[in-house]
Amino acid sequence: MKIPRLPAIYLAWVLCLAGSLMSLYFSELRHIEPCRFCWFQRIALFPLAIQLGIFTYRSDGSAAIYGIPLCFVGFSAAVLQSLDLVFDFHALCGPGISCREGMIYFFDFIPLCWVSGAGFVVIAALLWLGRRVQPT
Amino acid sequence: MDRKPTFIHLLVIATAVVSALLIAIGAVYEASVPLETNELRAEGRPRIGRLEAKVEMVLIEDPRCGACYYFMENIFPEIYEKYIETGRAYCIVVPVSFLEGSEPLANAILAVNKQAPEQFLAFLHAVFVHFHGRESNGWEQKEVLDVAQSVGGIDLKRLRDCILTNCYSKQLEQNFDWGKRIMGRDFGVPTLYINGMRTSIRSADAIGERIEKLEKHK
């Protein structure tokens, strides 16, 4: 069996899976409540984690058509959360769980919403790169 | 068309299986964690409910935190009615003050608990309601006295003296350090522990479910 280069859609899918598992780890195992913007990011991420697996299996480059709009939704939520974090626009976050207090930081200074926003950009870029693959 | 599985097909299946396994391991781990994990040693702090109750809740909150207000207004009343008032659980409240303008409020909460414990819950609720959604304006010391007056049954002179001298500053500092120690990097408010285990504050149902599970466990 010839081992081909890994398609970009597969890499995008792996990123989505990693993000989804990490999100579930924080909410279900460490019991850190997701805030409103976190939920919007999850709404965009979780379907991608399933859809992209199917698209990869089918080597279907049309994943970009369905995936990039979801990435845009997730990225927008991450940007709004970052604005809330940096400029204290807490009105955006609404009632309920605070978008600022309890924020998770990587290496003590990179907030999770920045990682999430960058993740959506990379996923969208990979989907764009993988759009030329023909269906089997 | 060639139906033989390709490398990509196998890779996709392997990745999906690994992900499913990770989720299953997480679910098994969560289910197997003992219901009571640690002693929080929160005694000596304001308590709502009877100490004989089987289930102990420990609630950590800052009086200027919006999410704490949301919890106190939308979730806590149901918990209070179903489990605290009926003697099935009690709740230890640990006020912390790290948000702007919360120190006089947290001081007042502790002071009211000391001098008029029967008014504690009403005062706590009134503080959250009064200051919710308002920026700190430096008038908290005066306004919290107005809140105390509206609740009634509180010695306003003693309360004012306590607020002016920041009489519980040491206790508040200890509460904050204690909160940071037990939560570590995940420090946040509101946080609820039930019999020593950090619990979701998403809904009254989720909290009730945990309490009922613990009642059966005992």
C-alpha cells in the first residue's frame, strides 16, 4: 500500500478533534463552566469534528464549503471573547458565567480564546488548501 | 471502482477510534472518581442551613461578580428551597473580594453573619441584587448600609464601624488564599463544592442530582 501525503483536510480534522477533546476535558473533567462565547465556539467546533472525518474519509474537497463558514463563526466568537478580555466589554458576555474570570491560560499568559481563534484560522486555511482534492 | 481501503481510510478509522477511546476513558474516569474527594475545611465561615444535614455545599463568591449574582438569583433559590430549607444540605458561603469595590461588601456580609445570622441570607441576596451590573463608584460603603437598613434587623452602627475599619480584611485575605489553594490554576467565582468535590453550577437540576447521589451514597 502506497502511503500518500497527509491531506490538509485530515490535519484540519485532527485539529478539530484535539480542540473538541480539550474543550470536553475542561468542562466535563475539570468542571470549568463554559461561558457564552465558549459555547458559540463549541457550536462551531463540534460539528466540524464529525463532518471533517467524513469528508476526509471520502477525500472530499468540498469540506471547505461547509467548514469555512463554521470556522468564521468560531473565530468571531473567539475575537469577541478576546475583546471582552482585553477591553473589559463584559456587556457582550451577558449574564451567567463570566467570560473573563476563570479564563484558562496556556503557559500562564496565552488565553484559551486566542488559541481557539488561531485554531479556527488554521483549520479554515487547511480546508482552503484541501479544497482541490477530488471525491473518490 | 476499487473498494479496497486506502491508507487514508485506515487513518481516518484509526483516528476516530483513538478519539472515541479518549472520550470513553474520560467518561469512565469521571464515573469512577469517588464522590467525596477531600476535606475542604471551610468551617467557621457563614453557614446557611442545619449542620446535621448529610450534604455540605461550599460556595465561593465575590459580591461584585456578575456570574455570582446570576447564580444567587436564578439557581440558588431552588437549591435552598429543595435541599437547604428541608435539612438535606447546608451551604457554607466563602466571600472573597478581589474585584473592584467588593471589599466593603464582603466585609459587610461577614459582619452581618456575625451580628445577625438570621438576616444573613436576606442581606447576601440584597447585596447581590443592589450592586449587580453597576460599576464601582467608591460609594459602596454608604450604599451597603442602605441595603442593610432595607433588610432590617441589623445594627447599622456596628456594621458601619466594621466597614470603615475593614474589620474582616484578614479573614477575606485568608478566604482568597484558601480559594486559590483549593482551586489552584482553575480559581474562579462562583465555585461550588459539594462534599468536597467541585461541581457544575450550570443548573439547579445538576446540583440537585449531585446532592441526591450523595444522599444515597451515605
